[in-house]
Amino acid sequence: MTVTTKAESGSGLAAGAPRRSVASRIVGRLGNGFVQALLALIALIWLVPTIGLFVASLRSASDSANSGWWTVLTAPAQLTLANYGNLLGNDAIARSFVNTFLITVPSTLLVVVIAALAAYAFAWIDFPGRDWLFLGVVALLVVPIQVGLIPLIQLFGDIGLFGTIPGIVLFHTAYGLPFAIFLLRNYFAGIPRDLLEAARMDGGTEWTIFRRVIFPLGGPAIASLAIFQFLWVWNDLLIALIFGDEDSYPLTVAIQQQTRQFGANIDIISSGAFLSMLVPLIVFFAFQRYFVQGVLAGSVK
Amino acid sequence: MAEVVLAGVGKVYPDGTRAVTDLNLHIGDGEFLVLVGPSGCGKTTALRMVAGLEDISEGEIRIGDRVVNRVPARDRDVAMVFQSYALYPHLSVRENIGFGLSLRKVPKDEIRRKVEDVAERLGLADHLDRKPRNLSGGQRQRVAMGRAIVREPQAFLMDEPLSNLDAKLRVQMRAEIARIQRDLGVTTIYVTHDQTEAMTLGDRVAVMKKGVLQQVAPPQELYDRPANLFVAGFIGSPAMNMLIGRLTGEGDALRVEFRGGQSLRVEPETLTARPALRSYLDRPVVVGIRPEDMEDAELAPGPEDARLTCTADLVEAMGSDVLVHFSVDADLVVTDDTRELARDVGADDPQPAAQGGAPMVARFSPRTRVKVGDPVIAQVDTARMHFFDPETGASIWDSAQPSPRKESE
């Protein structure tokens, strides 16, 4: 019950029973030991598939084919690092691992930097046609990736980007920007106007205001955006499959090809998949402290 | 440091709203000018035009000998203290204060020295490495001040810098701002809606209403010789009582009669000081009586024809004095000025007293024994009565008196 009429909440106050929202009651109970134990249990259940993948990546292909990963609990001796050795020895996989970085890092950086600059302009610089242009950006949010495939295959072919890493990066950047601009613009617009005006009075140009006030204050939003964009590009298969070639395929495509060439090539797939999962996790934990809110507390009032 | 001159300055927003009209102000080098008025009177807009945060639609603003109409805020060399303080939350106190200097590429050790000087002056020396969120309201206010001071600008602009503080702290910071401004001698424009701040801080006070300057004068002159009903009602707390009366009598023995039959004498010295008053003979005129110009007749007996008899509706003992509310059977003053004053306290129009008639407040000495419901005789210091034209609201002085809307220098 979060929706109450004015009269109801008024009488509730009069009766001395302050109403709290569902969310605040849940938060209040988080201190309760039982709930914490329950949460720990749920987290553990969520972790099981991850653990399963990790263990599978440490077993030989024949073991994996014959028995489930949980058998290591009784026979730990079957664990081996040979899969990772095979993985690194596999040229296609090793190259694709590098390719994944070459695709993901620029796609993320480009989107974050361009979107942050554009979002600052949309939020705080008064230029003619600003609102119409922003509406255009919002409209681009609903354009599906699939409608871009055919025209861009032709375009990339004409200008020699087809099958190259820059081509894939450009596609990801273009499709990542509308949402990124939209997200950051709304966040930047929430920064108190007084702060920007104070910086302006202090002698800031648009560029210094962006770099020294907006960018640090936008930290949480920029970090979230970077993580989402990184995950999206890292896990992408469709675009890489269509626009890439043998030399530019990322890990996702390489893993997929393991299944096609050798049937159930579980040792490579499991270790490759785990590796492919590990990097986003590292990125997430590296940035997660910027999620911590309260960065704005104390600036005004 | 420099003088700041506003010449015929106006502000019209793109949607046609007019915020400021033909504003003329000359703020001398080192002067403390307070812009005061109810919310929406254009005082903040005027300040923001000086700051460069708002385009100037009409007229010209000069800082020193430079016309700054087209100069961006960062190049105007003025510092502003915001109502919200606008401290950078991601920077420490030290970085907040030094931010303007570092943007101007001042050498690091010089920034350090200047910031520490200012922090010392403001009592922030122990807090330099804290973040704004770990400071109290008063400390944040000081950091905001420090950020302005450290730049040694041509002028300080302050936009209601004390309104987020609680009452006690506000009085303390008010004194501190006055002291700092006097020490540094920096030209200051200070915007507030609080007339106490205006009166205590300003070398001169400019009262604005609906984007139009009403009067600029030193605080005491504003109080003693308000140019019109609006200034009279806005300056002074509790506000001046205003009644419509009829000027009657002959020669020097004039009096004002109110609707219910009560009357007050008009002193001959008043007629000397306000020669134009005679032309209102047998016509309605607005009489203004400040609460502090009335006293309980039992404590300070005076002439019979300088008294108002009525019943106390409400008695508020303030310790140092007693505010007695009552009503006098007289017509309410309803002009543009009084409507605007009523709006400032949340009413649409001037409200009559509960029993009808004009509501009055008198400030009696604490020795008065008046209780709610008691009959009250208020002895009026008739020599201090104010007179205004009921149509224009302008103060009645000499007909040769220059227009009250012009700036008095």
C-alpha cells in the first residue's frame, strides 16, 4: 500500500501512527538478522551457476562429459588448470580475447566522453534548437539495431571499414550514444544551477566548468553508464558476428565457433566463458564505489 | 575596487515578462548598497545582471570605467555569494576557497597563502581539509564568503546570503558581513527581502517593487521620509499603520477625521515641513502612524486631540515592549502599494480588522497594563505622522519636491 489519499494519511497522522512506505519498511527490516540470513541464502543460490561454470572450467573435457561439476566436492583431485593452458594456446581464442578489449574499451570511452560533452551542452548551454535536437536524440532511442545492419554493411563496405575493429567500434558507439546522452543529460540537469553559476563567477569557461565541476559531480552516472556500456559491448554477439571477420572477432564469436567446429568442446567453452565473465566483474568492482550516493550532499543548504 | 553604475537598466524575458524597469543606481566605490523588496520585485534579477548571469535587455551597467553589458561573468571580476552557498561538494574547503584562483592560474603557493589568510580571518583555519557536507550551516556560509573574499574582486554581490541560517546565527553572521565589508572596503550589492538586514547593513538601501525602484536612501532617511506608501509599509516592523482620513479645519488648526468620527490633530510643524498638505484640505488623505509613535495614554498623557480610543483585540508582550492590536473605524487604504504589501504577507488585498475598520498595531511600553478586551487609549505622537496621497500613494511634502521615484544621492 503505497498509494494513500490525503485524507487517509491525514487521519493516520492524527491517530499517531506515522505511515511508512513499503520500501522504507523493507529497508528498516534489513537490520533484522533473519532477513540478512535469508538474503545471504538467496545470494548463494544466485552464485551456484557461477561456481558451476568456474568448476567446469577447471575439469578436463572427459570428466565434464561424464559427470556433473558437483562431483568435485567428493573428488577434488580431478581439478586441473589444463583448460586455461589450452585456451591460451588456442590462437583464435587468444586473438579474440585481445579483440574484445580492442572493441570494448574504445566503444566505452568514446560513448562516455562524447555523451558527457553532449549531455552538458543539452543540459546547460542555451543554443538555438537545443530542445528539438534533444527530442531527436530521444527519438533515436527506439531505433532497433537490426534496421541499421543492411545500410551499414553497404556503407562500411564502401569505405573499407567492413570486417575491421574500427567498424565494430563505430557501430557500438553510434547505437550507445542516444541512451548515454539521455541518461547523462538528465543527471547533469539535476546538478544545482547555482554550482555552475558559482563556477562561472569564479572564472570558469564552459570547458573548465565541464571538466572540474560537472564531470566529477556526474561521477555516479558516468560510472553506471560506463559499466552498462562496457557490459553491453563485451557481451555483444550480433554486431561482432555481422561486421567482424576472422581477424576482428571478439571472444563471444570465438566461443560460439568452438561449438560449431568440434561439437561439445566443453573445456574451451567453460574456461573461455568464465574468462569472458571475469573481466566485466572486475570492471564492475573497480567502479562500484562511484555508485555510492551522497556525492552531492552538502553542496547547497 | 570600483563603483558600479546601473543606467536605465531593464530586463524583459523572452516570454515578454518584465522583471526590471528603468533601474538607475550609482553605487560608490566601497559602498554597501542593499536591494530590498518583496519576492518577485526584480532585486535578484538586477543583481544577476550585474553578475553577468542574466542578459541585460535595456540600459547599461558599468563596473569601474568599463561597460560590462557584453562581458561574460567570468571576466567581470566580481564575486557572488549565493543563497544556497553553491559550494563544490567534491572539493575540500581549501579547494572551494581557492577554486577561483586556480582557474585564474595563480601560482600554487600564492593560492595556499591567500586561502589560509582568508580562512584565518573567517575562523575556518581548522576546517580547511573538510568537505562541505561535514560543515555546519554557519561554516558553509563562511566558506561561501571566503570564496568571494579571496579573489579580491571589484565588487561583492550577495544574494540573500543569510536566509538559510537560523535566527541567532543570522544575527551573528550579519554583524560579521558588516565587519568584513568595512575592513575590506569592497563595493557591495546585497539583495535581501529582510528589512532588518537592509536597515542594519546598508550604507544606502534601495527599495524595489515590481521591478521598479521606489527609493534609494540611507536607512534612517528611508524610515523617516519614505517616498511613498510602499516604502513606508515595507520599512519598519511592525509595519506602519495606514488609515484614510479627511483633512479638515482652518488656518494652522487642522485635523484628520476618520470615518467613525475619531480625529487626530495635525501639528503646525507638520504643515511647515509638508506645505503641500494644505492643498488636501477637505479631501481624503492617507495618514501613516508607526506603531512606535503610539503609547498608552495612561503612561504618557498628552493632548486630548492626539488620541485614538478603541478596544485591544490582541496583546503581545515582547519583553522590551508590548504590541497592542486594535482597530479604528476608518477606511482601508487600497492602492497598488498597499495591495503589493498585502501580497507580501500572503493576502490578496489589504484585510480589514476582524471587527471591521482599519487594523492597527501600537508598540506600548512594557509598563502598560492593557489586557485583551480592555478599552485602550493610544496617545499618538502627532508630530511624527506621515501623510500620503490616496491616489498615487506618494508621500506629501512640498509640491516642488522632486519626484520620489528618482534616486536621491
